[in-house]
Amino acid sequence: MAELRFPGLSEDAARWLAHERDILAMGIDTPSIDRGRSTDFRAHVMLYAEDIAGFENLADLSGLPATGSYVIALPMKIAGGSGGPLRIAAFTPH
């Protein structure tokens, strides 16, 4: 883990999202919701305890409006796993 270097959510930021915003999921463009060197994965724990899904390694969401988009997330099922690779698509209604 020591070689991983990328930003992520702090536990406080995850708590704020969980308690101050009406969200069902959150996405991030890094390999993890937590920072690269995390060993306790507090952002994961905070969000998942509130039943908020986390989507990692997303790319270029700039074309989506701040509200009104729909996301379809299709994770690969992995027996006994807590997550897996994800195929994700977003669209905005007309």
C-alpha cells in the first residue's frame, strides 16, 4: 500500500455526504474512495454503513448536469466479494 498515491475522501467528507446530502451513491475517478495509502478505509466504512454505493475509477463526468442524471451500474458478481469491476452508464432524460 505504501506505493499507492492518489486522493480520496476523508471520513469527515464521507460522513457529510451521508448525513447532509440525499445521495444513494457516490463516484470518484480514483482507484478507491479512500486515499491511496489508507489502511482503515474509513470512507468506505462510513458510506457503506449508510447503504451508499461507491463507484470507483469513473472518467469524465463533466458532460452530466449537476442534477437530473440517471446512472446504471452493472457490477460483476463475485461470490463472497464485497465489490467487483463495474460497467457504468449515465444518461439524462429529455
